[in-house]
Amino acid sequence: MKHLFPIIIAVLLCNCKKPNEVVAYNQIDFLNLQKSNATVKTIDTACINQTRKANADIQRNRLTYFISDAESFDSELQELLKRYNIRLKSHSFSDIAAPEGFRNYCYENLMLEEILKRFGENFLDSITKEAVKNYVINNPDKPYIESGRDLRELYLK
């Protein structure tokens, strides 16, 4: 017991929060707390929650593929993904990096990893190419330019 006392004291002292330390649980708090003189410790609860939800959805076989809002072939891609039990969602992605200690798009990234794991590295490229082809065929009066070429020349022969 005599030897246990110093160990207990050491553990208690190590677990105490440093006097000038504050915890930020989200990016907005982090940015506001950085203005103070305190040391900011980050706990990315948004990513923790998104990861938990993504893992639960993956276990239930509810995969979702996210694309940018600007795609014109959404409906064609959605039809093709349905065959594989994958939902499609349009999403605005930001080029702004997350503050240190935080990560953006945790749910989206886990879903993408799972889709690539199940269906292969080339799956999304192939299915997107097929969706673009279907879009061009379904909309022959609308030009679809890719890499400087109107794809109607390729698909509407």
C-alpha cells in the first residue's frame, strides 16, 4: 500500500487538465479559441460521429456515393448505381482545409473507401463513363464537351 500511494498521486496529477488548456470539439470553437492565450486541444466530434454513422450504414449495406453539385448526368448515374445498391447524393465540396486536428468529409471518405473496396478501383470511373454516354444518347441536342471534344461525335454515330 505504501508503494501504491505515489503511483496514485502521479496518475491523478497526469489526468488533470493543464491550467491554460481548453478543449475544442468543433472547428468553429477551435478557431475562436485560437485567439486566446490558451493551449487548444482538439477532439473532432463531428468526424467521430460521421465515422460511427458511416460504419453503421456500411454494416447495413447502405452505401452512398457523393458527387459535386455541377454534374449534368446525375439521373443516369443514379440509375446505374441503383443496380449495385448504391445511393447517389450531390454534395458541395470545399477546397478550404480543415483546421489542425480536424478532418472534413469523414462520412463521404469512408463511403468512397468501402465502394472501392467492394467493387474495385476502376468501378466509379467505368460507371461514370457509362453514365456520361447514356446522358449524351438521351440528350442528343445538348453538347457535352469533355477534354475539348463534343462527345456526341463519339456516341451518336
